[in-house]
Amino acid sequence: MVAQLEKGLTVASRVSDGPSTRAVIRLSQRSAQLMHLSAQGLLRRPARKARAADIDATIARMALLQIDTIHVVARSPYMVLFSRLGAYREAWLDDALADGRIAECWAHEASFVPVAEYRYHRDYRLSRVNHWALKHAQRAHAEARADMDALLERVRREGPLRASDFERDTPATKGWWGWKPEKRWLEAWFALGELMVLRRDRFQRVYDLASRVTARWPEPPPASSLDEAFVRRHFILASVRALGVAKARWIADYFRLRPRVTLEELSPLVEEGALIEVAVDGWDEPAYVHRDHEASLDAASRHALRGTLTTLLSPFDPVVWDRERARDLFGFDYTIECYVPAPKRRYGYYVLPILHRGRLVGRLDAKAHRQEGVFRVLGIWLEAGQVASPVLVASVAGALRECAAWHGTPRVIVERGEPRGLAALLAAALRD
């Protein structure tokens, strides 16, 4: 396959490497963008309607699915899947967890991961000693050891429990989002690995002993621990595979690896053929592609990748969760403003990036009013240099219509937009 790539190169350079010579594949910035979207499953809409099994495959493709509970539009994990699959039944994600096909654990942040990947996250816990969740958990156990041990014993004795199963007359205390002590202790045991999430009831976690949760899986993970260096290597390769094409400094963020990944660390992976080193126009450092993407790399080197999908992305989509990477790769400066004080927000509370034919062309602030059946676009902004062409407006209208219908909010209202006239054009396209 590498030989085929070399034959198909439109631009290539030869780099001296001691006594041997190897070809370095050169990509345009545009091809690098499309490589990333191809790896993430965002080049085009699937040719058929979504099926339940697509949930597992899509999470495996991304390597993880970050969890967030904000429910202004759709909770992030459901929205990330919608961006890739189109309309699907949200219950399929819940079923995948309850059936033991995916698991919850700390990865990038709290995430769903394929069950086959769980043991890597479990055995990498010691390398996350500085993660805030583990620090909070250790502090909670030090301060309330007897209470936490009693809670764990109750789960052991009674079986799966939710935070709401622990009644408390006194109000919640500050810290950890104002959770009551029992919720904080459940989360602490989750971070420490003693408890896992068996399923979710209306998105509320149902906790059980980790040993009992994994015993129900079709293939429970081995009890033996993996070597830390082996796990780190696994995550480096999985990160590059999920990213499609990656600079060294992008890799660590995907699974929050510490320390950062270096060029020296990647060199042996290139030599053994696990990674392919490439050059991207305008980048002053090498980039890396996983060998599983050789076919996409071949197409990218011949400018044969095409993006046709227009969709809305979650603020916690892997494409945009790393602000530096989104800016470097797409020239898209994006901040998740739900964590920014209201007076300092530039766009809005829950702003969705707009992906159009392989480019991040804008963003919109939306809110789904499910009882009224209304999907409100509080504001929509195109990126500098983007023109509200008939094709772009019609495509965005189609994406809005599809997203709103999936939410059960078929009436779309567009309140304002930039550039001037965009809101009216979009409203007219939605009426057609």
C-alpha cells in the first residue's frame, strides 16, 4: 500500500534518513482537513438510515464519546452521534450502555468508550494522578472515609443505586456543582474505580460495583493489569487514528495523556510502520497518519477526498473540543461559552459550529423548546470571508430542518444573523 501511495503522489519530497531514503507524503491544508473529517465520519451522510449497531461503530471510530449533561439543544453525546448518523433513536445509546457494549469511564473527560477499550482506561489510572476528578475523589475519601465506605457497602448489599435513592433532608453543600454528599461520594468511587455506571435512567447514572458491571459484559476484561508504557503507546496510536492526521502536540489532548507526546516518542512508531509521517503545506512541523488510513491518505494525496455533509456540531464534538487544533486545522476560533460569564459571551450560551462540505463555515446559538415544538435560532454567524450563497443557505436550512425534526421541534425560528440579510434568507429557505 505504501508503494501505491508513492506512485499516486501529486507532490512528494525525498528525505535523507541515514543510508536509506524514504518518501514523505505532502498534503495540502485542505486535504489535511478532509483527512480529519474522514476519520471522524463527517465527510458525508451515510447512504442508509441509522441502525442500532451504528452507535457502537461510531463510538469505536471516534475512540470515545464525551459526556456532558447540558440540555439546551440535545445532550452532547446524542448530538455528536446525530452529526454523524442523522436522525436516530436516542434510546440506542442508552441500550448500548445497559447491554454492556459500551462503558463509562474517565478518558478525555467522562466518556463512553467501547468495552474492548475499557481495560486500557482502567489500567492508565495511575498516570492520571493529577486529574481533577481523582484529586476530588481522594480528598472526599480522606474527609469522609466512614461515610464513603458505608455507601459502598450499601451498594454491595442492595445492588445498583442512583443518587436519588439516598434521601437527605439537609440541603446540598457547595462544590462539585452543589451535589449532595452521597452524589459526590458515588462520583468519587466512580473516579477511584470501585463503582461503574451500569445504565442510565433518563440520563441519571445507576451505579454498581465495577466487578459486577464488567461481569455482565459479553467479554469481561481480564483482571491482570497492562503495562503503563504499553497503554500509553496504545492511546497514542488510537489518538492519531481518530484524528486522521495529527501534529505531535495535538495527540496528548485526545486522551489527556501526560506528559505531552514528543517527536522522539513518535519516531519509533514511524520506523515500525504503525504511523506514516507526512508534510502538510504551511505547517512547520511534521504530521502523522495511522497506517489504518492508508487508503484515505492515498485519496487525500490525489485531492480525491470530498466533503458533502452539512450538519451542526456539538460544542463537545472531537472536531472542536481542542481549541488550538480547531484553529490550526480549520482557522476556526471557538470557545465553549456555556462556561463563560454571560456578560463576556460573544455569541451565546450553547453555540453549535456549522460544518458545510468539509469546512467550518459558521456557528449558531440555538435552543429547543420541546413542549412548544419550536427550535429557536437565537443567532447565526458566518465566518469572515464566507458568503451566504444559495447553496450554503439551502444546505444550512436543510441541516436545521433535520436537526429540529429529530428533536421533535419542527417549527424553526431564526431571530438574527450576520452578515446582514442572512436571517431572512435562511427563514425563506426554511419555508421552501
